[in-house]
Amino acid sequence: MTQPSSTASTCATRWKMWLFKVLSVICFTAVCAAQDPEDAVTSSFVDTTIPIETTIPYEPPVPTVQRLSSWLDVFPSEKVEFGCNVNGSSDWTITWYRGAEQLQDTDPNVSASGSKLTITATTTTTGRYSCKGRHKTKLDVTTENSAPVQLTVYANPPKPTLTRSSKFNMMFPGESVTFTCKVDASSGWSYLWYHNNTEIQTSDAFRVDINHSKSGQYHCKAKRGKSPFFTEVSEATTLQVSDPPKPFLKLLSPWMEVFENETVEFSCEVESDDWTITWYANENKVQDDLHVETMDSSLNITSVTQAYQGLYSCKAELESRKVRSEFSNTAYLRVYGNTPKPTARKGPTLNPMYVGETVNFTCKVTVSSGWEYKWYRNGVQTTTGETISIPLSLSNQGKYWCMAYRGDTTQTEFSDEIQQDVLDPPKPSLKLLSPWMEVFENETVEFSCEVESDDWTITWYANKKEVQFEVDLNVETMDSSLNITSVTQAYQGLYSCKAELESRKVRSEFSNTVHLRVYGNTPKPTASKGPTLNPMYVGETVNFTCKVTVSSGWEYQWYRNGVQTTTGETISIPLSLSNQGKYWCMAYRGDTTQTEFSDEIQQDVLEIPVPTLKRITPWLDVFPTESVKLSCGMNDSSDWIYKWSKDGNEVQADKSPSFDLKGATLSISSASAAHTGHYTCKGQLGQRSVSSRFSSTLNLTVYDKKPTVLLQQDPEYNVMFPGESVSFSCHIDVSTGWEYLFYQNRKPLNASGNKYPISSVDITHLGSYTCEAKRGSGQNYFTIVSQAIVLEVEGNKPKPSMTQQPDVDKVYTGESVSFECTVEASSGWVYQWFKDGTPLPIKNRTFSINDANLSNSGNYICMATRDKTAYNTQHSERRSLRVSEIPVPSLKPITQWQDVFPTEGVKLSCGMDGSSDWKYTWFRDGQLVKQDKVLYFGSDAATLSISSASASQRGQYSCSAQLKSRSVSSNSSSETTLEVYDTKPRVTLMQNPKHNVMHTGDAVTFSCHVNVSSGWEYWWLKDGRSFTSKYNHTISSVVTTNTSYQCQVRRGTNTAFRSDLSQAVGLEVKERPTANIILLTGWSEVFSTDSLVLQCEMPKSQDIWNYTWFKERRPINLISEKHTVTPQNNPEQSLYTCQGIRSGRPTYSKFSESFTTKNLLLKRRVLLSISGLIFFGIIAVLLGCIVLRVFRKPDDGDEKPEETELFLTMAQLKERDDAPCPMVQYITDAELNSSPKEGEENGTACSETPLPITSHEDQAVTIESSGTTESNGGLVSFKQ
């Protein structure tokens, strides 16, 4: 027999004979071929050419045709001008050609003058024009023909095309349409627009903001050139304008006054189906929610609450055109939070009453309508109806109350109880409980009617007529009192009462009477003032008195200029400027009665006036011995007495000075230096002890030296030119009556009066001029020499300089431009202006164009003429002015969305293409936008930013531009609409599936829904901790932790806008039940059967389950609680699991733990092999022993040689460590793992661990116990 160790060694050697060989061949071939370039050989040589003088023949220049007109494609009758330039010289005679033909003077459409050719366009003048020059002195010298210029003449005038931006037949106010006029032929056109044949403006296109005045026909035509050429008139387009239709609001539900949980439905009707309806509550847009449904033109509130109360209206909108109608008629929906309490009344109100009388009970709910009523007596329902009539009997007495209801959902609480009882009366006594018998409307009056017994019912009478307090809300009765809460004149009269025993139809006599007088109007108080003077002056005291002569008990309130000041019948006021104004008063008594205002009393308070100081003498600078008079006076009164002061000291009357009777005039008969000083005066009202402040001062000067003489020149030119005229005049600034003497270079001149004229200036008049003055004779003779005036005379004619403001090359239409013409070192000029050689009607030094347009472009010059001598200068240098149209700025949104929410940020930009010279102004709905805390502008207002938007900022935004350096403003840009919602967006968190309880392993998806705008990012919160996700957040497998989810949306970058958090959605998760597999086949059946029976169960579950089986995680087409495993259906000895399923939730369980049948065959083989070996071994031993005893006879003397033991005993095997398993040569790993084959059921296996010996009871125990495990080759449970 082959030893097992040898077999194992051979197997191990066989498995270890695998060899691996690795060959790698790396060949690198590098071929480097380099070839140096050949060296370049260069050489140089010297040119030694000897210059030779030559004669160059004269080559005449080639002329060029210059276009002097703006266009080369023209229409009949337009003028075209060409110029022929021969090297800038005028020494040439020009000949013109059309094509190859020379132009003739006989052609009426062509005229030539010098180098200029003028053509009146016709269809025959189309052609290529060139020119040729012949020298005027060298007649044999001619130039070549110039390069030709093509002139095209169209056959007919063009007709412009008119287009409009909107094609709608009917337009609505607030819309806009842009008309565009275009001539496709040629260029340089300006356009004229006509509305109903009236010219309105000039531009290529213009925008019409629609209103009713803009309806009608529009057409246009074009023109160009200085002598304008006009096109034909375009086709007309008609603009029809109509107001948007006004929608009509209807209430479809029965009531306008409703209670919570009732249903309300509105409809909004318009003329056409093209309109979209928008609903409003209290002028705020209605948002859909769980209780609000909008469908087409209806609004349905399915379960109303007080939040829905308000004024409802609707609007219609054409969304495609942004046209909105006005608000519809309104309907006020009133929602009561609580159902009303009905009012139960009894008529008559007598209590007690007797059998046989009839009593009427009325139940009333004053809130809303449509009520029905139920009546109860002593808690038992009796009948229905608003009013019930009961013939009284003993069975009818008790407490009565009622309840109101309407529809299926609304009913009120119970009314107050009404008790029915009876009593007896004596004669009543009437008393007045309120303070006054004379009352005014709206005051309260209270009477009491006293009787000895409470059994009587009081009936009240006014003017012998019974008071009907049941229908009069202003009359209240309580037991024996009558209370008129708000009296009117209708309540005036004689009041009395009666006591009535209703059970007997017995009434008492009338009580004593009380006459109540009611005034229809509250009296008007009389306000008076003392003293009656007006105006009064600051510091005086005035007393005001207020009085009402009707009735009594009055208190008084005073007002000044509408402001309440103080109380009291008489008030005393020390006057100041703050006390002036209109005073009136009002009287009041009690809490409800006040009079009208008294007549106003005007109290003017003036500062004490300051007197006016005037001079009577013409001059205040005098000479000694002259006389002076001054006057002092008030403008408003002649009651003043005056006092005088000089340099702060009172002036006393003497011979000089002296005063008139009231001191109003001060006279100085002979002035001296002592009278020099500052004079003032003040006034005094003697009767009122009022003194004024001092007047302003007059300074009286008495000279002690001669006055100064002034020499003047007319005209006052610094420089004169030959032929001009000039005159000198001599003046003295103080006093009059002077005679004058003139001098030239200190030589006397022959002159009369105070003037010296020169009619024609020449060089001899150069020099210094002076004058002297004298007056009187003898001691009054004064000689004074004036200042010198130097007269300069120039010989050359001046040339003015011209400047422009603003000093720019280009200005814009509508802008102001001014030119200034200046002649240096001289004055007195009148200026003449010229544009393109044509004189302008301007005579000023400056020439201004206040509203520049394109026609103002051109070349400007000026010249000057002396205003008094008509002397002309040369012309100034030429200045060119170019006028352009003002561009329109472009408005663009920077923020991605134009519908925003409160507190969200918005940014818009406004700009001119490629220019930073502008600043910008913003408009919202046509109104100027100003910067505030949340709205601010960027640099030059080129951007508008709203840091926190609100509803007040919604509207149509536009912008205009203004030049930074000049006052130039553009037209407004196109508009962009900013919509600001009234509230933040409502975020709704939805769960799918909508199960209240989930189980572990379930998938759930949350959706964060916002129904307005776009650009949202989603932010999720799980138990208050945030994380980001998309619109949906999916949990593929929930765990047992209970969690709460919320979401919000946000958008924006720098300062993100966030919505409010959605409602919280809680997720309750329970553990999913787990299936369990048990083995129904016992150990005792292992040797007798080839199959195993497995059962799937749901522990601790009372529900009905179905089961699905899986082999190696693949489903078996079997839905059963039990599953039988046989070698036929499980040759691979696989892993089995099961899962519970059912129609309820949870719909499935967790998989069971896996159950393996892999070792079943091995265990059976091992058990059978060991059993067979033991059995046959025992039989062999027994037979051997019998044979030895029978056939062998022992021989004691024989010694036999010791034989080698071929087999080891069991004891020896146990003592050896290298003893192999006896069956290892028969059982290998491959055989253990391979599936059993037919005929191999008796294969053997070996294990060094002895098989356990079990008792018969142990074999009866099934393997359901989960505690059985495999230990070193022992039996194991099939559960893994």
C-alpha cells in the first residue's frame, strides 16, 4: 500500500511545478543625423558710377475731381457740385467731360464756373464725370484726364417705407408703439412725421406712448440737402386706441357676510376670453392655497376664515402685451370669527303676565342674513320661526330662549333666557335722573318711573304717545328706567309713564310729567377780546372771553391757529410774536356734547416799528455855513412824537439845530464841523406807553476842504482810431452849480459847459486831458483839478479773435453753444456774425445757439463795428461747428431675474456704448428715482442697486444720460419691468410616498416646491442641521431614527435671498421585521432520507404573510411557507434565504439569515463510513479470534524470527505525530467540495476528531437550536 505521506508530498510537488518565465527585449535605435549648413559667402563692391547731367521734360500734374455735394446717387432736380483740383493751382482752365464727351455750355442742366461744375440732376445727367486742365499762359500744356467720378440719377423720387413695432389693430393706453420711416435709396435723409396731416417731429423713428389723443393716421416723408429735396409721402398707418374693458365682479354664493368654514364663490366677467383674470383682496393679489381655487374667471374659497375678509376685486390682463384693465367693481366679504349670539325678545315686555294673554317672542340675528330659528322652553325644543305667538297658560310659563342656523354647517349659540312672570301697580312717579332738562342732540337723557310694587310693567309716553323702544336703538328701558342714549329733536316733548297690570288689562293713570327740551344744534359760543385794538405790539396784554348763553354747565376750550391752547371762560395773554394768529373757542359739557367753534378773532402782534430817517436837503456832505434839514416819521400812524440823537447823545433844541412841533423835522441853519455826526431818531406812543427803537442813522458830513473833480470820456474807448469822434465831460460828485475848464497836455482848450467834443480823431489829439471846476465868486470860489485821461490813437485796423463755449469739436442736438468775438485792447464794439458766408441777425459780442440741431452745423466767423463810431474791424478766423444727434442709453439687467421678493437684491445697468463721459438718471414709472437706504447708485449712476426690494419698488424702470461736462440729456432708454412680490415665496415640502410611518429599507423622496420665479437653489434641514441638495431629496433606504425635514430656497451670490422655512415634515421609522428559516428535518431522519424540509416564519408578527424563497440570492418560483431541498433540486448544495411579503404595510420583510446545505452529504458519508468500519472491524476481529483458536497450536520451543510489523497499532498511531489520516488517500479537498455522483454515496471521509456518540434522546432533538455550532469537525447546525 502506498503511504499517504508520499501521496501528499507528490501532490504538493505537482502543484508547485508551475514556473513563470519573463522575457523582455528592449531595443533602442537612435539615429542621429546632423549636417552643418554650408557657410554663406558674401561679397560687396563699390559703385563708381560718374553722374551725368540730364534734362528732365516737364510733366503736367494730373487733376482730381472733388465731390462738393454730399451724394453721388441723386434724384431729379437735386443739385450736384464737383470741383477740379490741379495741384492746388488756379493757373489752369478746366474742361469737363461726361464719359468721353466734353460738356457744352448749351446744356441747361450743367454750368461751370472756374474749377466748379454745378449739375441740376435729370435722368440724362447720369454718367462718369472727369476733368482736364489747360495752362492759362502755356497754352500748349494740358493735363491728362482726371479719374472719373460716377454720378447716378434715379428716375423717380423715392417713397419711404413706414413700419410699426406693434401689429395690433387696437392699442390700449399705457402701451407704446414705435414707428420707423426708411428710404432704401441713397443716404443722408432726415424724416418728417405727420399725425392726422399735422407735422409732429423729425427723426428716423419715434416712439408713441399710447393715449386717446394719439389715435389717428400716421405717415412720413424724407428730405435732404440745404434746399431740401422731398420724397413722396409714405403709405399711412392707422392707430386705434381704446380703454381696456372694465371687468364685472359677481358674488355667486348667497351671502356677503359669512362665518368661518362656509364657502364663498366669485366670478369676474370680461368681454373677451383673451384676458387673464387676476384676483385681489384688499388690493393685494390673491395667492392660491389649500382653500383658495381659481379657475378661468372664478374664485372659490372652500373653507373661509377671517384671514379672507376684505374688499375683493379683479383685474383683467393681456399677458402678452402687459395691458391691465382697471379694477372691477368691489365686493366686501366680511368673515366673522365666531357665530353671533341671537337676540331673543318678548312682546309685550311685561313680566309677569296672566293666562289668556298672548305673548310674542322674537329671535333675531343682526349679522348677515338667511337665518332660520329654533325655540326652546325650559330646555325642550318647541317650535321654529323668527317670531312665535303663544296664548299663555300655566303650561307655557318658564324660561324661553332660541338658536339660529343656516346651511348645513353654521349654527349660533343660544340666546339669553327670557323669563315669563306677573305683578300689580299703584300710581307711578316720574323722575329725571340726568343733569339737564335742556339738552342737545346726541346727549343722554335718563328717566325713572317708580311704583310701589314690582308686579307692574312700566309703559312710557312722550306727548301722550307710547314710546316704541323696541324699534328705536337710541331708547333703552331697564325695569323702571327710560334711557335715551343719543337724543335728537324727535325726542323733545312731555314725558310720562304708566304702570300696567297686563293680566287684567289694567293700566295706572299717567305719572307726573317732565318736559324735555332738545335743541337741534349746539349753540355757537361768542368770543370777545379786550382791548379791541388790532394790531397790538409786543409786550402788551390782551384778554379773550368765551360765552354760551343757552343752557348751563359749560366748560370752554381755546384754540390758536387750529391748535388747542388752554381752557377757561376768560384767558389773559402777554403778547409776543408767537402769540399772533386767529383765536377761537369751543364749549363742551359731558362726554358727548360740544358746540361749534366761535367766530375767529384775529390778533396781529407787531414788533414796535422803527421810524424812517430821511434827508430834506439834497446832500448830506456840505460845506460850512450851508443849511441842512432832516425828517423822522412812521409809515403807519401820525400819533408818534419823535426824539433825536447824534452820536448817541440826545439833541437839544436851540437856534441851530431846531425842531418842529412833534419833533419830526430837524433844521440846521448854518453848518459847521460841530454838526458832523451820525443822526438817529425814535418815536413814542404816549397813550399806550409804547416806545420804538432808534431809526437807522444818517451821517452828516461838513467838509473842511475842496471836493474832487471827475473827468469822463465818451465813448470810453481806451484806444481810438483815425476818423472816430470822442467827447470829454467834467463832473463833481458832491453838490451842484459848478463851471468847468478843460486842458490838453496842460494847455487850455476852448470849451463851453461841462463837455469838450472832438468830431474826428487824428494823431494830433494824442495826449493827457484834465479839467477844473468853480462855483460862485469871491469867498465861494473853489478851483479843483481833475484826474488826467490819456487818449491813445492807433493807426492799424484790428482783427477780432473768436472763441467757442463749450470748446469741443462736436455738440449734440438740443445743446447750447455760444461763440464770443473779442477785439483786444479796445472796447465799444458791435459784432456781426456769419455762417458759411451768410450774415446772421446777431449784433452781440456773444452768439448763442440754445437748441442746436443738425442744421446748425457749419463754419462761423465774426467781425466788429464800433457802436458809436461805426468803425469796422477785419474778419476773425473761421470756426467749424459739428452737431450730432444725442444717443440713447442702453438699459440692461445685471440680476438674472426681474421678478423678485421683499429684501432681495436687484441690479440694473445703464450705459452709452464705448463712452465714459456720461452720468445717468433713473426713472420708475416715469418718476425720478432717488437714492435711499436700500436703493443706491454706482459710479456716475451707471448702475442701480436695490439691496432690499419691496413692493414700492416695482414698476417700469428706464434711464437717461447726461454729459458730465455739459448739460446734455438723452432720451429715456427702453423700459424694463421689475416685479416685486408682496411676500416671500411660499415653500411647500411634499413627501412621496405619503405614509405616516416608514420601515427600515423603505425609499422616500422629499420635494421642495416653490411656485413662482426661477433660479432657485435648495437648502435642506434635517433635525435642524442643514445640508444641500437638489429640488428632490431622496433617501434610498431609511433607518430607524425618527427625523424631521424642512427646506427653503435661496438664490443670488453676494447676499443670498432666502425664503422662509417650509413646514416641517416628520419621518417616523420602525424596524422592518426579519424573516427566519427553521429546519423541520430532525437528526434521526438524516440516515433515512435524502431531503431537507425548510420553513420560513415571521417571529412576533400577528399578520398574515406570504413567503418568497431565494437560492444563492436568486428567487425561486415558489411562494410557500415551506421549501423541500433534495439532491435533484439542489445538486450544488446552495445557500437559501427567504423573505416575507404581504399586501399591507410593511409590504415585505428583511431577508432571513442564510441557510446552507453544503455539508449535508459530507456529514452523511462520514457517519456511514465510520459506522461501516466499526461494524466490519468487529466482525473481522471475532472471526480471527475464532480461527486462531481453532487452527493454531502453540509450540513453546520454537523460536521464530521477529517479523516486521507492516501495520501500526492504534496505540502506536496515537503516539506518532506524523501519522497520516487513514482515509486521506481516498478523500481530497476536491472530492469534498464536488457534488456527489451516482454510485459514490458510500464514499468515506476522515477526521482526526472522533465522532461524537449521541444517545437516542439526543438524536430526537432537532437542529432548530441556534446554539449548536461546529467545533473542529463536529456536527454543525445548518444555520449560518
